[in-house]
Amino acid sequence: MRSRPPGMSLSHWGPLLAGTFFLGLAACGTGVPGEPPGTGLAEVPSVCASVKKPEVRGLSQCGPLREFIPINRYQGEFSDVIQDREDAVVLIDGRCTGTLIEASAGPVVVTAGHCARLGDRALLVFNFEEASDGDPLVTEGSVIEQSLEPDYALIQLDVLPAVRPVLLTTRPTERLAIIQHPRGLPKVIAEGSFVASCDRQLYYSDLDTLVGSSGAGVLNRQGHLLGIHTDGDCDSFGCGTNRGWTLESIVEASSYLQSGDIAER
């Protein structure tokens, strides 16, 4: 991720780590789609060439540096929209992340399906942050939908917080962001690059996640929810991509969410 908190700099190991990172990129490739010279046609990204069966993996740090920024210290590219979105991000049962989303049937929290079971009662904590800008709100909710393909769950809250739900989108942008609770820690943000969308899944590179980031929303540059993070497949050399399921696939599978809840925006 390009942006860092004020005053943060690489240690004396920085040049060595950066060199290792670029060597890794040379060895494994970036995987970012481009245009073959002289054709004017978009190259098929390698992640779409041979789509694998979805599985939850733990390797998820994209590059030698773990680049999370506490949400209340963030001053990066998404600063113009992120403070209006981060209040909707919630820690679920101390082990997953979710996002309160707008829906015609009423706001619900969306997370990963491998984080919950249908009928479960979940404990949700809003505003769990370093240098918090408000009091945490603790509430409970019921899992009203759950699936593994696509990997999602919907949680209906007992008490709705006084925050603005996030809108759903079908439109990817070159840069993406994920607000998350990695390992159940206070809320952070990471940025990365959109790689591809195929077979109902969304792929992104140089965007760190950890255990506990499952279920976090993948935001486009306008701050709208494009997908749900479910799988980490990056490594410390920057090879591979992390991925999740598109909101389009989730809306299509859901009986609660309706086609009018998602738009190109």
C-alpha cells in the first residue's frame, strides 16, 4: 500500500526488503491484466485462465511489509470517502469482519459464510478502533442467510447502530480498499490493486489481509461495496492474489437482497 501514517519510514532493513520484494515480482509476475502490444485487446489475467475451486487459505500478506493503517490515522487515497464508510464496519464474534449494508428489505450485516452458521446468534461490536472517535456499540444479531458458494452470510441486528449503511456496486476500480479487523484487532485499512473479476470472484493484489479479515468488504474508489473478502493467497514475496466473492454473485444467490439493491456506481 502506498500511503503510510505521518513519520513512518522504513528501517535499515527497508532497502533489503524492498529488493527482495521486487525480485519476487520478477520471479512470479504481477498478474495484473494489460494490453498485448499491437492488439488493442485486454490480456486474460492468469487468475482467470484456470479458475480453482474456492477454498479458504491463510497466506495473505502481499509482499514483505504488512501494510495496515489504523483507521483513525489514515490519510491515503481513499480519505475523501473512507471516514463516511468505516462506521459501518463491525467485528463479529471477535474473529471475523462484517459491513452494515443498505438493502430494500432493511439494513443487514454481510460477512463471509465460513464465519457463521444459519440460525447462529452473533455478537457484533461497532467502533472498535485505536484512538476511537466514539463509544463502541455492542449488539447481537441472527444469521438469516448463509452459503459457502458464494461464501457469504447475512446477519439481522437486534439494534441498528446510528451509522450509514454502505451501498452495493457492480463497478470495480483500479484501486480497492478493505477496512477490516485482522486477528480481531482494532479496525485498520489496507489498499491494493484490482486484478480481475471472473467466475463470480474478485481478485486483488498488494492488499494485505489476515485471519479475522474474512467477511470484510472490498470497496471501490467511490467507497461502495464491490465484494466480500474470503480467501488469502498472497505471500511475502508478493506472489499470488487475495480474493473474495462479488456482491453481484451474493445478491443473485440471496433471497433477502434484491437486484435493485446493487447498481453500477
